[in-house]
Amino acid sequence: MKPSRDISRLIEIMAALRDPRTGCPWDIEQDFSSIAPYTIEEAYEVADAIARGEMDDLREELGDLLLQVVYHAQMAEEAGEFSFGDVVQAITEKMIRRHPHVFGDEEARSAGMAKGMWEKIKAEEKALKREARVARGLDPEDHGKGFLDGVPVALPALTRALKLQEKAARVGFDWTEPGPILDKIEEEIGELREAMAKGDQASIKDEFGDVLFALVNLGRHLKVDSEAALSGTNEKFRSRFHHVERALEASGRTLDASSLDEMEVLWQQAKKVS
């Protein structure tokens, strides 16, 4: 089998890897749950290549991410649920449906028609989902789902906190300005101190989470993405620590053999240059 620019070749390769008789033993034994962590990992590696500005790496990582889509679609086809073609059709239908101001007629593409169109489209999509549930013999209203349940559980915790807050804000459950959120953060820190004083590990974990959630909320009101902010701080910490490491190495010392005071002096030097 030869490589190709055609997506059908990738689908053929995935089918061959999953063939029960002649495929790869590892690929054959995988299921949706076991592959899901790799899917998330590949998405992070795409983001990492973008952050580094490495286009060759980005091309490769996008391919790895595409493989994950093909992998899940292959397993779904084996289960008689849907195929890769169904995935493509679903997303093309959604993009065309959600952008009538681009793909619709002249009236739909007018500036006046674009106003309020998003909510109308969402209502139509919900109606279609209800019809699909009825066709499958399920409760059309899906009462088991709450308003916030559409926010994926698998998102990074900081990102999920942001998405939950944003969605709640759509129905008015939100602070009107950032000032009171600072007061809330101080309140949560006070509760964390109390939990620490009691030595209750479960309460400490709970209160620590409340502090983080409140900080994400503050960032949202300050137009600061918490995930991006923490990512920047992570890199700043890495860079400064590397400065400490190099300075010690230049003087013939190692991290393990150096005291905290020695490293702190070098850390303060690093802060002046980065």
C-alpha cells in the first residue's frame, strides 16, 4: 500500500489496521475509551506546534489528529453506527446551516438578516435533535440533561470552568463587574485557611478548587483566558529555572548539591532578565 494525498487511503489504512485477521494486534484491541486520551493528547500537540510556530511539526501533528478522527469513525462503522463519510456530511451540513449569510440566497446574506440568526439556527438544530431522538425511540426532551451538561467533561479543568461560567452567564447568572469577584476570592481563601487549620484533606481539596474556580471567573471578567495565562506563567517559570540551572552548571555545581538560598539568589537574577 502506497501513501497518498487522498483521504480514502488513510481510511483504507485504518481499516487494514483494524482487520480482525490480518491487522495490528494493538489497534484491534482498542475501543473508544482507550483511544480517547490519545485524541486529547494529539489536540494538545497541535496547539503546541502552533505555539512554537513550527509549520512542519504542525503539518505532522494535524495528520496525527486526523488519524484520531478516522480511528473513531472506523470503530463506529464496525459497530454499525456511522462512517467517516457520515462525519464529513454532518459537519458540512452544520457549517452550511450555521452560515446562511455566507452560503444562503441574497436575502439571507444581507446584514439585516444576519441579526438574530444564530439563535434561530440553534432552535432549529434542537428541533432536529428532538426528531432524531423520537426516531430512535428515546425521550424527545432528554430530561436527564441539565443546562450546563453540554460542556464536555474531558476539557482541561480551567477551560471547563471558563465554559461553565460563560454558559451560566448567558442566562444572567453572573457578576456584573470584577470587583466583587476579588472579594469572593478573598472569602474562598479564608475558607481554605480554615480547612488547612483543621487538617481536613477533603475540605482542603474542595476549598482549593473553589479558589481556582473564582480566579477563572475573575480572569473571564478581566478578558484574560486562565489557560493561556497559566501557560505563559509555566513557560516563564521553566525559563527562569533553566537560568538557575545554567548558572549553577557554569560554576561547577548541580541542582541537587545546591541549597535553596543559593538557588533563590540565582532566581532573583533570572527575574531581571525574563
